[in-house]
Amino acid sequence: MGTLNAHDLADIETLGDIARIHANARPDTVALKFEGRITTYSLLNARTNRIARALQADNVSKGDRIGYLAKNTDYFFEILLGGVKAGAVTLPIGWRLAPAEVAYMLENGEVSILFVSAEFGDLARQAITLAGRPVRIIELEDETPSGYTLWRDSQSDAEPELAINPSDTALQLYTSGTTGRPKGVMLTHSNLLKMWIRAGQAGIDCFGWAEDDVCLVAMPLAHIGGTGWGVVGLLNGATLAILREFDPVVALGAIEPERITKLFMVPAALNFMIQMPGARDIDYSRLRLIFYGASPIPIDLLRQCMEVFGCGFCQQYGMTEACGTIVYLPSDDHDPNGNRRMKSAGRPMPGIEIKIVDAQGNDLPAETVGEIATRSTSNMAGYWKNEAATHETLNENGWLRTGDAGYLDADGYLYIHDRVKDMIISGAENIYPAEVEGAIFGHPSVADVAVIGVPDSRWGEAVKAVIVLKPGAEASETDIISFARQRIAAFKAPKSVDFVQVLPRNAAGKVLKRNLKEPYWAGKDRNVN
């Protein structure tokens, strides 16, 4: 098959254009594959038109939020692209969240319609009750007139007549902050598309696409690593082979029969895959490139992955607020023998500006550690209904402060040194200590608590709670973990608990978390595992 002309993609200015333009250029090319369902670009365009009209019939107006609470399915991308044709903003919700967490997103996002899979029906109903606002549920697997497919197909497939601006918000992903309350990151069409079009036009090997590319989508769609990766594949006219959720056996089993050419995984997932029996018996001859992100890849793991998969690797570093990727480490810099650049996150993507600043926002020279700031068309429109947090993160000149600390070398490669914020990344899940601390504080025996990230060989980092008990009170590690799991998602709950007499604090009363972390990170060259 031939190579796509990236310059032709410049006509794609909105997510809805993806379906329209590829339906004209390659109508019979498969866009979505999911558990036996096959959707061509022509059918995708027709279905997204019907969805847009169905939403309009349900009085969904431009700027309204529609929710998605399910594992990965092909329906999500139909809803996303159809939603934007009606001017709606899609708000995917993590299916592992607790009812109260889902309720907050429904209420904060002012969601009017929620697309739900049957297995999360009870979770959805509990969350709607807690949210205290009317939300219509459309069940994805329901074949009745109130179910998804008949609701979708009840409308005409003619293009909806609604002007959509590239600066309109298309997607709202929630990311927690140090206050513990999730923030809705508003991502526009331009945010999601412009940088990737520019990357293709730049002629960079790892961002070139062929007409026969098939992308494996296995990361959760409530994260930019799932949704963003799927959007990039569709933008470039590729086929998405979608897995309901990541399972190393299923992911490995899909590579050969689905003829996968590209995939995105976190390093922990790649590690699980290569440990599976038979991992070395699969034909990977069509697999061209593995993108990975959320953390650097250990050199030993890279060697094993290169041996097993035999393809190129490209690291991506970024954050939800910048659409997931601002820096990349190309295949040429991946040396199985190790080199300095293998410790870096890479260099800026085309059109992305990176600088290092001090606490006052002043620029710092090369090889000097400070906070990483970035400016580009990928930077979010802001946090939904949270101007204060938006102004803290984005300044008037368009620079976004990432909250990560690092430095640039003389060649412009970025090295991550530590996190300015206290965020913990465990298996690519962002976990914020303040949220976990808030959940634990309600335990009747807890007087004080601090949550930190500690090294974990399997997940990169694990959540540890350091607790001071009330005088005369008793509680075990099991008690604390069980209590936390009743109030927040299990992946956020601590995996271990230490009990101490007092937490170290500075004169202002702030807990000195660096002091708590030091014994666990001793011997590490950076406080990111």
C-alpha cells in the first residue's frame, strides 16, 4: 500500500471532518474493528451524522456535555465524532471510579446524556442519584428503541447543518489536582489535530503513515493515551483495532491476526506482554512501531522488547492539558546498549515550544533544573468552570506550566528530574495524594496522614500512606486500605501503610514529603521510577 500524503490532511480542521474527508477519499477502508463489528469510513460518516441528528432531536445544543461510561468500544469513536457534528462535548468517565467520583463528573460537567454499557448500569444509576441532576441513560447493548443502535439509526444520515469552529471544545477529560477535586480539561479540535498534522508534514519517520496501517487501541478511553491515540489513527485514515480493555494475552493475540502495524502502550503493559508464554512465537513482521509513554522505559525492558517485537520504538512525554504529547524520543535514539539520551524524554514535537523556568517564571539556562513549561496549539482551552486553576496553569502569553521538574541539554533534549506536584504515576494512572489523603482522613482512628509514591518494580510507583493514629486508637494496614477502597477507586488506594508517631513538617505546617520519600528512593538517580 502507498503512503498517505500528510499535506492532504490539512483540510481536516475538526473531528467531524475526519469522517467526512476519509469517507470521500477511502470509503471502503475499515475505520473501526471491535469484537467482530467492522465499520468502514463511509459507514462511520453516515453513523456520525445520524448521531448528531439524534442528539439534536434530544435537544442537545452546541457546548452541551454528553458522557460515556463503558470500557473501550467502537461506539465511543462514533459518539465522539458524531457528538462534535452536533457541537456536543464528549466526556468519557473511567469505569473503575467509585459512584461518588462519577457523580462529581456528571454534576460538574453538566452531563445531559450518558452512554452506558450494561455492566456499569448500577454504577451509573448510583452516580446519577448522588449527582442530584437528571441524566438520560442510553444503554449501548440495548436493542430496544431506547437503546443505542436504534436511537442512532432512527435519524437521517444527511450531514447536519451546523457550523463547527476548530476552536470549539470537542473533548473533556478529567484530571485530578493537588486539591483532590478532578478538573475538566477542555480540549478543542485544534488542540487534538493541528500538532499531529504538522508532525506528518514534517517528514519525521515515526509520524509517517501508510494506507495499510492498523492501530491497536488498548489503553483506557477515559485517558488521553486511549482517546488521543485513537484520534491520531483516524486522522491519518488508519484502521483502529479496539480492545475492550488491556489484557496482555488478548493484546498479544491480536497483533498477528489483526495485522497490527502500530500500537501505544505504557512500559508496564509492554512488560506484561513479553512475559506471556508464547510471546516469542508470534509473527510480528507487520509491526512497525511501538509508541510508549507515561514513564521512561528501563533499558533492560527496552532490550527485551526490541528482541521480542523487533520493531521501532518512540517515547512520548506530555500531559492531558497538552493533549498528551509535547516531546518525543525517536527510534534512532533508542540504543539497547544505553546512552545519555535514553534517560531523556526526547525533543519537542514540531511546533511545540519548551522552556525551563524558576518559581518566578524566569527562563533558566541549559542543564539547569526547573519547572517545564510548554506553549503550542496543543495547550488546552482551560479547565471547565475553574478559572482560578486555569490561570495558575496557563499564563497570558500561552505558556503552560506542567508541574514537572526537569532540564534541557544543549541539543534541546528534555530530561525529567522530579515532579513539582506530588502526583504519583502508578501503571500510567495519575494518582494525587490529596485525594487519597482525603479518603483516609475520615477513618475514626486516623489523626494525620500523608500519601507518597514509592518505587514499585511492577507499576513504576505504588501508593503508600504514612499515618499517625489518634491517642489510644488502633488500626491495621488492612483496615486503612479497606476503608480507602470504600471511598475511592481501588487503584488510588494505598498498597501499603506505615504508622509513625508524628509527620515531619516545616515551620508553616506543611508536611515534608521529600523527607518521607527519601528512604524509599535512596540510590535512585531521580525520583521518577
